[in-house]
Amino acid sequence: MATDRRASWLKGVLDLLVLAGLTEGESYGYEIAKTLAGSGLGQIKGGTLYPVLNRLEEAGLVAAEFRVADRGPGRRYYRLTQQGRETLAEQTRLWLAFDQSVRSVLDKGAAG
């Protein structure tokens, strides 16, 4: 029986997807996870998402700001920095080239 590799594929590209998810404007963890899930990527748990957000913040690709809420707990809002936008553009280009290479190999395999 074949192993479902989607979780490991997602892990390899999650940083890029989180950056892309912030192009529409600032957001917080739960909303980012909902957006990614709504794109067909499945549920991304906080234990997976928050280390990615922390890593992106430490790298200067996103900026975070904690805000107190009128009701309920406060939230940490994330937004892309200029460096994050530049990295997103570069990494998107590299990912799409990689995707094209993978598709080329898979297409040959499917035809054979």
C-alpha cells in the first residue's frame, strides 16, 4: 500500500505558503490555518504553524504585533515585511521551476 506523502510535501513548502497567505494583508495564526485549509491543504495544527511563524519572524520575513482583544484572548497579528515580499517572489520562482521539473518527470513516468 502506498504511503500518503502529503504531510512531508507540505512541510517542505509551508514557509512559502504562509508568506503567500500574508500577501492579502495582516492575519493571525488561526486565520492563516483556516485559509490554508480552505485551499485544500488540510488542517494545519498550531504546533506546526506557530514554529513556522516564529522562524519567519526571526528571519525578518514577517513582523508580528500582539493586540489585546475586546473579548477573548489577545492575538498576535503577522504581516509581510519588504524582505518577506522579496523572499516570497524569489522562492515562488524557484518553487514553480522545481514543480515544472517534477511534473516533467512524472508525466514521463505516467506515459510509460
